[in-house]
Amino acid sequence: MTTPAQRWSARHHGIDPGDVPLLSGWLALMWRLARPLAAWRVPPTAITALGVLLAVDAVLLAGSWPWAAALAVLASVLCDALDGAVAVVSDRTTGHGAAADAIADRIADAAFAAVIWRCGAPWPLAAGAAALAWAVDLLRRVRRVPARITVAERPSWTACTVLAGASATVTEARWPVLVCAAVWIVLGLIGVAQVLVED
């Protein structure tokens, strides 16, 4: 009988959540929140689909209501955490579900970058941010090496996107959004380097 931590690790490049205190605490919280959903037999893929829908909605909202886009991004990230948590606590992890989650993550990465663009960042900068987010995941899959947490993870993209939405809400100045995009780019470059030098 495998534990939730072992099932999570098997679907996340072999990362041991016990080695990352903040991650293990976050996962414990998500597993607790997921138990009622698992008891109600909510399909994890339905939560995955809702997360994608919220990420796309964030793009649509960002032009006129950046604060609402920021909230949609946070809700999307919560769905991204809960879909896997429901699968883990109910022992319903499958290859199909993992593939759907990976595709959803890449769509959300692109959507978050598009939110930053719609909040005022130049589109080449936003496109570069999305490409770097995809590159970190692709390199992990291609190299097939034991992975570790890098600075280029979903919380980084989320923070940049939410801060872009918040800054676009309170000021018409473009520089705060440019800073958010630039931070994403820098973290993405560092993350790629971290994956490439992993033993």
C-alpha cells in the first residue's frame, strides 16, 4: 500500500515532498481539502478542466478587469493542486490523468503569460516567459533525470501573474507589469540552467 506522498512523487519526476518543507506542508493542506471531494467521488479530471477554464477566463478578464484575472489565476492554481490531491488521496492516479494534468499545466502556463501581456507587457516578453515555463518541463521529461525543485515552478509564474494583475488594477504605469514579466524571464532562465546541471 503506497502513501499519498509516494503516489505524488511518482507523478512528479520523483521529487520527494519530504525534502522540501514548504512543499510538504502545502501538499498536506491540499490532501486535507481533497478528502471531502474524494468522498463525494468528484472526478480529478473535472477539477483539471475547471482549472484550465479559469486560466483561459483570466486571459479574457485581464484587459478590462485585471483584479478579476488575478483572482481567476489563483482559483486556477487551486484547481491544479486539488485535482492531483483528489487523485492521490483516493488512490485514483492514472497515466491518463497525469497526461491530462500535464497538458492542462502547459495551457495554464501560456494563459498566465497571456494575462501578463494583456496587463501591459510586450507580447515578445510574454511569449518568452511562456516558452521558458514550457522549457523547464520539457527538459525534465527529455533528460529523465532525478528532479529537484527549481526557482522556475508554478508558484513563481503565479506570483508574477497575480502581481501583474494587481499592479494593473491600481496604476496605469507599465513598469510594474514589465518587472513581473522580467522576473518571470529571469527565473525561467535560472530554472532551465538548474535542470541542465542536475546530476
